[in-house]
Amino acid sequence: MDATPQPMIVIKNLTKHFGRVKAVDGVSLTVEAGKVMVIIGPSGSGKSTVLRCINHLEVPTGGEIWVDGIKLTHNRKDINAIRAEVGMVFQQFNLFPHLTALENITLAQRTVRKRSEADARRIALQQLERVGIPEKADVYPGQLSGGQQQRVAIARALAMNPKIMLFDEPTSALDPEMIKEVLDVMQDLARSGMTMVVVTHEMGFAKNAADEVVFMDHGVIVERCAPDEFFDNPREARTRQFLSQILR
Amino acid sequence: MASEPAHATPAPGTSQAQVLGRLSRLPWWLILMLLAGVFLTYQIVNDDLYSFIFGKLRQGILTTVLVTVVAYLFAVLLGLIGGLGRVSKNPVLYNLATLYVQIIRGVPILVQIFYFAFVLVPALVGLLNWVGGLVDPQGALATFSNQDVPMIVRVVVALAFAYGGFEAETFRAGIESIGKGQMEAARSLGMSYVQAMRYVILPQAIRRILPPLGNDFVSMLKDSSLVSVLGVRDITQEARLYMAASFIYPPTLNMLAFLYLSMTLILSLAVKWIETRMGRYGH
């Protein structure tokens, strides 16, 4: 092992334009292996777009992205290979409604990782255990609560043994009483040493689990620092204004 | 008797309005259709003329069913391919599929059948012979003629292409009705576009388009009567032949309509049964 570990994600001068709107306007970031980065900011600040560029769900307008040392290009094989290493959890869960929880978790293992049915099933059950709902294996998403669905979605991503997990506002679509069960799973994951990039409005999670907090506004990074510093002693006026609005 | 008050013998808790309400909710259309069916069945059994006509038309039932089923299966296949082309980001596939759909939707099916039978098939035969002539200048291969392509084949293919254009739009609508997040979730797990379509999008889309697909199956049964214009002996053609020879119109057409109606009714019920079985997720 090197004394200075190779960064898991490197983003250089990323831009993404939607028509005339500059959603991301020159963002550079580095995420070290095993670290948790939390991106916060008002809606429309471009934070989700940055996240979606990392696994190429959005094609960047400009700039460069390296994931685990591989540069993201338009090469489709590379993109599929990188996506298999990068788990993603969505705001709307996006479980496959025609498959049971277990089948949701085994599908990509079988088709992408080419695991045997028995292996995929064993791993799926392990992951369901890990997120605390092994008894829901044979239930369809429509019969699960929002929090349970999101935990299945996390298990589905983890079953691929990803090197990185991306979370795009994972608790924003949940009823308040279900937020904690999802955050608990994410905290455990952070403690286990997973490299994570989390876009969220949950300041508690940022304080407790983040190694670094990035504050974005209007497509650029306003401030980037450790969580203690960010919440107790923000440098930028825009950050202070944002925090005063959400922390009451 | 008519002057007797309607509520002369009221059942407890029943008023005239309630009785009328209940009567008006009965499916009278179904009762009338069943009565007509019973009447015609009775005629077939007891009336010599009707039983003779039934015997004539019966010879075409197999052709009608065969044309319907085969043309429909190919139409769904063409529709699936066309629908995938319509949602494709590949400009060649998209434009080919759109051209197909637009042509099909803009030309009457009857004209399409004529066009296929008398323009495209001869052109294809000519092309085959030309290619055969190139490969083997002695002309041993260039021996196809238009008669080698039976009318029933031409008409089945024509119907399949005609309906395929509509099914393509049905498939497109079904695929587009599945939220963008499903494709993103599948792709973010590393699945290819084809895998995502096959395992995630299409299984959901097909469940959603079962009702229109089923309706089109029933429509295909009715439109299979168009094969009679090429002399293919389905039940419509059998009826036309009999009428041309005998000038006996009403019983023949009664029988023809009755046969179609019974077949479409049976088919509709079957389609409904399949929909309720496949339309839900598991449980």
C-alpha cells in the first residue's frame, strides 16, 4: 500500500449544461478511498448532477472524471464496467416493481456479475440481513414501506460488491418516521469503510458520518471542509446564510 | 290487467322505483345477444336451409382462425421490433421504424393488402429471379413465378405488417410509460441497454399494454375477413361464394355475423382472463 492512497474518485473541472442552463459550472473534487463525502446545497445547486455524472447517468459537457483510476469516456464497455463498481441509491428507490425484493437483488448479480443463482441468492439474503429486513425477501416492492424499499435498494447496490456508493437524496421521499432506519444503515456502511458520496439534506448525517462536507450553490463549490468546521465555523457568507435557514 | 297497480304485491322493502332500477341495471344487450344466439342455434339444428349454410361457412372457420392467429403473432413480433426502434436513440433504427409506422398508419389496410399481393410480391419474385440469374447465368435458379406465393401467405404477411405498425405504437407507448428511473436503476447496476430492456422495462411494459394488445387480437379476427378480397376461403369468402350462387342473402349474412360475434365474444372473454392473470405482480 502506498503511503498516500490512490483517490477513489477524481473530478477535474466538471461542467454540465442543460441547454442554456449551466447546472454544473467547473467543479473539481477528490474522494479518497474509504471516505464519506456529503454534498449539500439548495435545490438546483447542481449537487445531484455532479453525483449522476460520476456513473455517467448524465454525460458531462466538459471536464474529466476518474473512478478507481479509470477515466470515464464514452466507451460503453468502460461505462458498464464502472457502473458495476459504483452502487447508486435514488431518491425514488427505483426498485423493479415486477420482481420480489430478493429478485431485485439477484437480477444484476446474475446478468452483470454472472453469478450462479445459488450464489446470487445467498449474497442477496446476506445483504437483506445487513439492512435488517431478511423476512421481506419474497415480498414485492408495492407491499413494502418507503423505508423498507430504500433499504432493499441499498442491499441491491451492495450485492454487486461496489467500491463506491452514491446516494442521491436517499431520505427525501420518506415519511419522517422512516428516515432513521435508512440513515442507520448508511451510518453502518460508512463505519465499515465504504467510499461514499451522499447528496442529502440530513445535517445530522453530515455531522456524524461525513469526513468532508461540500457546499454547492449555482453549479460551483462554495465551501469544502471537515463537518465540525462547516457547521461551527463556516467561512463563506453564503454558507452561513444557508445554514441559518435550515438549522433552527 | 294493465290497470293493476304496479305495487299491488310489494315485497317487503321494495318499491316500484327499486324494481325499475334493478331492471335497468340488467345487461340487456347481453340477454338480447344470447337470445339471438339461441335462436340461430335452434335454426341450425332444425332448419334445413340454415344447417346447409352453416355447413358451407364451417369450411372457412379453420382458415379464419389460422389467418388471425398467425398474422397476429407476426404482428406482435413486428410491433415489438418497431416499438424498440421507435424508442431507440440510434437514428437509423428510429427513422426506419418511424417510416414504417407512418406508412402503415396512412394507408387503408385493404389497399395495403392489394399493394402487398400485387406489387411487392411480384417485385420480390422479380428480384429473386434477377439475383438467381446473376448467381447462375444458365437460369436454373431463375424459376420463381408469382403463383409460387399463395394468396393466403400474401394476405397473412400483409395483415401482419399492417397490424405490426399499430402494435409498434402500442409497444412504444408501453415502454415510455415506464418511469425513467427504472432504466437508470438498471443501468446504474451495470446492466446494458439490452439487458435493462429485456429484464426490467419490457416485462413491465408488456403487462401494461395487455389490454390494447388483446383488443387488437379481436380486431384482427374481424379484419381477417379482408382476406376474402384475394379469394382466400375464410368464412366471409364462403358466404360470398354461396350468396353469388344462390342469391340467398339474409340467412347467409345472419349466419356469418353470428359466427364472427360468437368468436369475438369467446376471444374477448379469453383476453380478459389472461389480463387479470398476468396484469398483477405476483401474489
